[in-house]
Amino acid sequence: MNIKKNIKAHGWTLKQLAQAMGVTQPAISALLNGNATLYKLKEIANVMGIPVAELLLEEEEQINSFKCPHCGKVIKISING
């Protein structure tokens, strides 16, 4: 899973994200290089205005699924309208 790549794909730099979150760029880098908690991922996604799932997508996966960062299982999301 490459969260940094997904952040960039949504038009954000780590510097912009850090400024929006009120932290330093090295702090964001350290967070993303370590084991980011679901709470922190939700905070990042909220600042970016996207669902958390979009941060967790692998390149080959579609928007309706993501890989669990804990067990590695693919989780499919469906929206019944």
C-alpha cells in the first residue's frame, strides 16, 4: 500500500498536507512511513476531502475495494442507492 502515492494522485504534496493539518512535513512523512493509525488516516482523509478507502487503494484495485492494512484481505465496498 502506498499512501503517499495516493495522496499525490489526489493533487496534494506532503508539504501542503502538513500545513493543512498544522504539523511539519517530516512529521507527516514519519507518520506515513510508520504504522499510521486508522484515526490518523481518517484525519488525513478528512483534510483532503476524500474517503479513507481512497488512501488505502492499491494501483490495481478499483475504487470499490481496498486492502486491510492489518490482515491484507481485500474489502469490497458497495453502496446501495
